[in-house]
Amino acid sequence: MWADHVIWWQVYPLGFAGAEKTAGTSVVHRLPQLENWLDYAVELGCSGLLLGPVFAAETHGYDTIDHFRIDPRLGDEADFDGLVAAAHDRGLRIALDGVFNHVARSFNGPDEWFRRRPDGSLDSFEGHDHLVALDHSRPEVAQYVSEVLGHWLERGVDGWRLDAAYAVPPEFWQAALPRDRFPEAWFFGEVIHGDYAGYVTKSGLDSVTQYELWKAIWSSLNDGNFFELAYALERHDALLDAFVPQTFVGNHDVTRLATRLDDERHLGHALAILFTVAGVPSVYYGDEQAFRGLKEDREGGDDAIRPEFPATPAGLDPSGWPTYELHQWLIGVRRQHAWLTRSRTKVEHLTNAAIALRSGSGDDSVLLLLNVSDEAYDFPVEAGDPLTVAAHSWRLLTERVTPGEVAALSQ
């Protein structure tokens, strides 16, 4: 499956292209701006472009008005087709973000498609009155979703992120996914808590978002508690019996990693974990440049984590390029060891502030040493002399790079 080799660059197009906060009637051709960044994504090492909402919506894109029409703030269908063609010309897969748990209140659908409260009023999504919940017990709703998915797959899309999948009965996707027509398409759902493997099994999805590992990565680094990471990785490994999780250290819904971490010296630690454990990883646009941004629980609270990008990479602040280069190197390691997608990770040494992680498949393995203490740490994990990692540093050892070279590149 091609998804075993994909590394996504995730973009929130409305923010990226500087679109207005609310929809208008004029078509503004902003999607072609993304074509200026495709080579940047390829040079980063990514092989897929994961797009946030591109469909006609009222405001932030997750309040869809028409799933068959490109949001006029971004352009039109010709702009979309041009972006898909340009991406495919560079070997980039395309995945779209679809919201099928709820729609905007102005969505023009039959009354029977919507879920009702006991008093007969329209039900909503998590208290957001402008987001009207669909009734997933209706076969015609599943048929509609299947038609939407198929429409864009026919136009060249390779996969789908299914927003708020956790709020949708898993059995719904069994009826909605057009597997018979698009056997190579990859579908993953947004699931935050709960039984990830059970949801995948019941839904027929290929994957779900691994929020548990995301939280454990930054939390263990902030708290100096690698026991939390070790526990999360044990659970992560168990998921591989059922599916390969979609992994990340940042996305459009969470505070930026560079802001979330208490110590900026630990950014590399988090990235090294992401790219050396199993999963289908994604990089959220701007994280590769160490962008900062705090998500807040208020109106407009996502603006800081969904910023506008310059017209071309030349407009980026020079201070972010070392982080881009670190991503390049780690993604390069990942692509050289493609088996890491389904690898198992073993904790070979563990203290509160130091951990040794060996990710392997068969006879192949890589060894990641992480130290978040104020002193250098000697890892007793190899024959002979201990491997020393400086304070607040990390080392990655593979069979293709000598420890000395890795130390120089990774600290």
C-alpha cells in the first residue's frame, strides 16, 4: 500500500492563503499559491499533501455548505485540478479533509438528513449551534457521503481525512466508503480518545489519528517523565496488530510544538520520536520552520495556529531553516528505513529523564537515545563503553551512519 511510504505535509488552505474569515460570493483564485510550495514540500522529504477543508463553507471550513464545490475564497474546480496535477507531477499524493459528522446550518439538505433532539429541534455538534449534526442512521446520508468521496477521488484525490470521526458511529463508514470503486484510496479518521483499534475494526477505516502518542511526546519531555512515553509506546505497538496509526506532533487543532514545549532544546527530541516509531507521520505547515502559536478556547482561538504563509519560501524568516534542515535529515532517515512505518519499538533503558528506544523490523533497527536532564548521561545499551548523550540532547544510531556522524547531525 502506498500509504506505508507516505509522509504528509499538512496545510490548512484558508489560513495558508490568507482567505477572509467568512465566505463571500466572489471567487478569489488562491489555491494556485500552494503550487509555489510543492517543491518546498518535496525537498522537505514529504510525499503527500494533506489539505484542510477546501469545500464551500461559511467560515473556518468545517462548517460545509456544499461538498461538491471549492470554497470561492480559494478558487474554483479548475484551480483545484491544477493543484492536483502539479502535485502528482512531483510525486505527491493528495488527501482531502472531509466533514461528514455535521454541516453548516445553511447546508441545503432534506430535513430527514438531520439528527433531532427529543424536542424536535436540530441537534448540533458539541454545543456549536451553527454546526448541524447529520443523522448517520439514514442510508441516504451514507449514500451522499459515498458520492462526495467518490467525486473527488475521481478527480485525482488519493485519500481522505474524516473530521470528527469519533462522533460518527463506526459502522456508518462501512456503508459510506467507496471501497469497491477505489480500492487504493486511503481513509483515516480523527479519533481523539477511546479504543482506536476497535474503531478501525468496526469502521473499515485504514487508520485513525494517534492523539495518545502526541500527548505523551510533549508531556514526557516537559515533565521529565519518560515513563509516560514508555507506557504510550507500549500501547502504540499494540495498535499495530490492527492498523498503522496516523502520527504527528502538530496539526491544525493543537498548540504548536515549539510553543507547547517548555524547553526549546527538546524540539529535536520530539521530532526524532515521531520519525523513528511506527506510523504514517505528518508535518503541519510551519512546524518545519519552528513556528509558534497558541490555541485558545475562544472565538478566533485557532488563528494563531493557522497562519498565512508568504508567497514563496524565500519570504520565510531565516531563523526557521535550521529546523527545516533537521526535518529533512530525520525524514531522510525515515525514508532510508521504510520498514519503520510498521516497526516495533522496545524500551532498552529507562529513567525519568533518559530513555533508549530501539525501533526494529526483523534484523533491522535504529536506536534513539534521549536525555532531558541537566547532566550528560551514559547509556548502558551497547557492548563496550557506554554511549554518552549530552545534557538536553539526543542521538540516533543506525547501521548506515556512524555514531559520531549521527551525534553531529542530531544534537
